Amino acid sequence: MKLFLDSADVNEVRQAAEWGLIEGVTTNPSLLAKTGQPYQTVLREICSLVDGPVSCEVVATSAEAMLEEGEKLAQLHPNIVVKCPVVVEGLKATRALSRRGIKVNVTLVFTPLQALLAAKCGAAYVSPFVGRLDDIGQDGLAMVAQTVRIFANYKFPTEILVASVRSPSHLVRAAEVGAHIATVPFNVLRQILHHPLTDIGLERFLSDWRASRQKI
Ligand code: G3P
């Protein structure tokens, strides 16, 4: 399973890239707005830090305007993937952009059928928001498992990019059900890097080795 970072914070992207753990980045209008920086500057810097897909969402509401924005975003860098919401206009824009060779990440997906429609429109990625489904008492990863089975039935090339990840357990289940990618907030990425028993065990190994006074 590929890991992407779900962030528009270039410091977080730089740190995660230095750890060598991420293969792409996803942003959304809320994350970009939070930076207080021009989105073009932020996206270009992220693309310089990570050699992989970098998703940026259109904010227009008509397919025609989404297409125009998508083409503009795609010109920022070869790694830019255009995000379109899974609404009628977004699906029309997805079809038009993918026909122009521009990769689309269809986002705000909450049902397997939304994911199916996105794949039929030529989406390169679909982003099921598992945390937001869990927030309303549903099982986000169960929806992802259904989507994995449906995509396998029809051999869709569209990759399932699990988003709205809230915890390491989301990542474990995403990998168990066979999602292609999970996009992870920086805090969750940091969580999966550390386990107290690993830290305790390593300290004990090193302490015993130091006591032996040997050198490698
Ligand atoms: O960026 C898309 C998705 O990961 C947003 O997650 O935490 O706002 O539900 P969240």
C-alpha cells in the first residue's frame, strides 16, 4: 500500500519526505487555505519535495469552469493530479480532464456507487473519506472493502486512495482490505513511526551492549 501525506504544510511534507515514507501528497481547499500562502507557491514547493502525485482540488462548481481550473492546475507541475468532487459537474469534468490526459482524483466519496461512477468517468484515483463516515456512525473501511471488490470485478485501473484517515487502525484496515493508497495526516504518520516497546527494547539492547565494552 502506498502512503501519501494529507497536508499542505511544506514543513510537514519536507519532514515526511526526509523520512522517506511518502510517495505522494494530497491537499484540499481547507488545507491550502490554512497555509495563508499563494496556492501556486505551496504546490510548486510540495512538488519539489516529493517525486509523486500531488493532488489539488478545483473550487469551481460548473464542469466547464472545473475543466478550465483543472488545466491551469495541471500546468503547475507534471506531478499535479486534479481533484474533482463526486458531484454531477465534477464527474463531467473528470471525464473531460481524463480525456485530455490529465489525471483526476475524485474526492468526497462516501459510497461504493460514487466510486464506481468515478471509475467509469476515467478517474485515476477515488478518495473515500473513511473518517467522516465513521464520524456519523458508519463503517468507512467496510465501504472501502466493497469498493475494492467492485473495482476488482471489472478490472478498473482506478486506484483507491483512502482519505480522512484518523488513526493507525484506519491504515491497518485499509491495507487488510487491499486499498492501493492511504493518505495520512502528519500526526498519524508520526504515530505509526513510534512504539513504546520498540523504544524500550532498543534502549535495553544498547545498554547491555555498552556494558559489554565491545565495538562493532
Ligand atoms: O484531504 C482529504 C481528506 O483526507 C480530508 O480529511 O480529516 O478533513 O476528513 P478530513
